[in-house]
Amino acid sequence: MAVLAVAGLTKRFGDRVAVDDVGFSISAGETYGLLGPNGAGKTTTIRLVCGLLRADAGSVTIAGETGGGMIAARARIGYVPQDVALYPDLTARENLRFFARLYRLRGKGLERRVGEVLELIGLTDRAKERVESFSGGMRRRLNIGAGLLHRPALLVLDEPTVGVDPQSRHAIMENVRSFGAAGMAVLYTTHYMEEAERLCDRVGIIDHGRLIAEGTRRELIERLGEHDRIILSADSAPAGLAESLRAVPGVEKAGLAGNEAQLIVRDGRRMLPSVLNVVEKAGVAVRSVEVTEPDLEAVFLHLTGTALRD
């Protein structure tokens, strides 16, 4: 059963349709990325999911509950908004204690869970410092921690790396990767292609309020009809090598340019052992191998006709 199931979700603001018949689902242990530019409808969609906005049409089901059971179901959501929601004059530990009480944690259980979350987000050594002294990246990590205190079934992250330094961004993404590995369902919105490619098991591409495509990275790329490219550099390349490579099942094209062989294949990483086996049998010493795959940027450009907008 899906932890989150969204169907036909629609929201209008006056004459503008901000979310237009959006539907998707997320299973336990899965990280689902909503990928799109600013203004595409990502934040409105997650506010509808979290019950912060009322939909004009459609349904949201959380852990099997919809309609009358949604109040209890929403308690299983950890929502981390794009704007940091912390008290700057309190320490990191004091902030987490405050939010833990809102989740009805008490006594030793509260203190234990606050300590676990501080460890999880890598801020144990800064627990007694006021948030006002924290960098932007540290504040965002603590913001995520506040959404984890009650062990949610679904963690909703709205562009959690906006405006942070590269080191903090890396730390946040490693945290997110661990949440899915621990069995949590994660809804992750971003307009950074590399984050979606690195973190998400499946991606939904949203633009102008509509979910225009979804699937795994490989499934989305296959919609383009594009293939991977393998480039082999060798000390020498005999004339018959290209013909031998073209005979390998799955190789669409193969050619030589000096001592470099270039191949067009359907799945470069899967095909690579077979290709190298042919090269070895031909007595060719390979100096380097490069596998280039189409990326989500190409998918977005193909589907929308424009590059990803900031």
C-alpha cells in the first residue's frame, strides 16, 4: 500500500490554475522528486498534500486514510517548509524540545528522541548554541530535524537546499538518502536537476501546474529515444574493430576516429562488459573508458520546449 496517494489534485487562485489534475503515489522507502522551475506548482502541491490548503478537486490519501481520517493521518507527516521555521534566540536543542512537545513527546522519551535527531542531522556538537549563530545550511538541517522528531511515515521537503553552501547541501542530500534507506517515504521538491538524479527513485516533472511526465530516471530518458554513448581510447585501434563492435547485441552504432572507438548503445553501463570483452579479444589495450548518458535536463527540454527555468 502506498504511504501517499494523490489523485486529480486541482487548485485555483482566481483565474489561475496553480495545480491542474495532479496525481502520483509514494511507497515506503521511496524518495519521489517533484522537479520543476519556480512557480511550476511544486509548493502548492505539497501544501495541498499536507492539508495547509484545501483542494478544489481531487483526493489525498495518507497511510490508507482519506476524508474523515485525514486529521490522524496528517500526524504521520513531517513537513519541512522552504522558509526556515525556527526560533533564532533558542539553542538547537531548545528548538527541538519545543517542537517535540508539539508532537506530544514528554519526559525521557522526548530527551532521547531530541538526542537521536541531533545525531542524525550532524548537530550534536552544536546543540547548546543559539540558532542565530548558525549558518544557513545548519539552520536548514535543524529545520529538517524538527520534521523528524515524531518519526513520520512521510517526510515532505520543500526545496531544502535553496541558498546553502555546497558542503551543507551535500550533508542535506546525504541525510535525505538515509531517510529512504531507513524505510521512510520522502516527497522532495527541487528545481535542481542533479539533486533529482542523485536522490530520487522516481521523478515527476511538473510545469505550469501539470504533471507532464513521471518515472525512474531511465524511464524518463527512454522517452527521448536517445541512447548512451561509450568512448574507448586505446593505444591503437585495428580497422576491423568497429565491425566487431557493431556485431555486439545492443550496439546501435560504432565507429573509429584515430585510436578512439565511439559507440551508441541503449544501456551503456549494462553493455560495457560485453564491449570490453570484444575489445580484449581483438588484442586492443584500452587506456580510458567514458560512458555518457542523457540526463533529466534533456528530458525537461524535450517535454517543455525550454530549459529548466530558475
